[in-house]
Amino acid sequence: MKHVLAEVLRGQRNLDNKSDGAWKRVAYNTVTAKLYANFEVQVTWENIKNRIKIWRSWYGIVSDILSQSGFDWRWHQIHDCCW
């Protein structure tokens, strides 16, 4: 479900349905309709807004970790062992 949410939001951003750092109502409506169509789950625009807030906090945490001196992310090892 999070992948669909991210894809729909990316598409809405490309359609300029985000301005001044805030999503327009049409973006929220499109996301809720798409999530219902794919998963038959009722979400509100508040649910989507809260999920975006969580993603922003996670992004901040990961960005801080990656910016630390000496931190090395070995993508090839993660891919080979875990996927």
C-alpha cells in the first residue's frame, strides 16, 4: 500500500498538485480513490497527511545517519544477502 501511495503522490507532484510545500485537495482525493480501488480500504486525507509526516521524520533520521563521518552503506552486500 505504501508503494501505491508513493507512486500516486509522485504523479500528483508531477501534475503540480503540490504548492508551497503542501498538497492540494485534489492530490489527497486522488490518493484516497486509488487506495480504495486497489485495496478497498477507506482512508481520509488526514490519514495520508499523517503518513507523509512519518515519512518526513524517517527521511530526516536516515539523512542524519548517512551524513555521519565514517558511515558506509554497502548496497551490494545488502542486495546479495537479503534479496
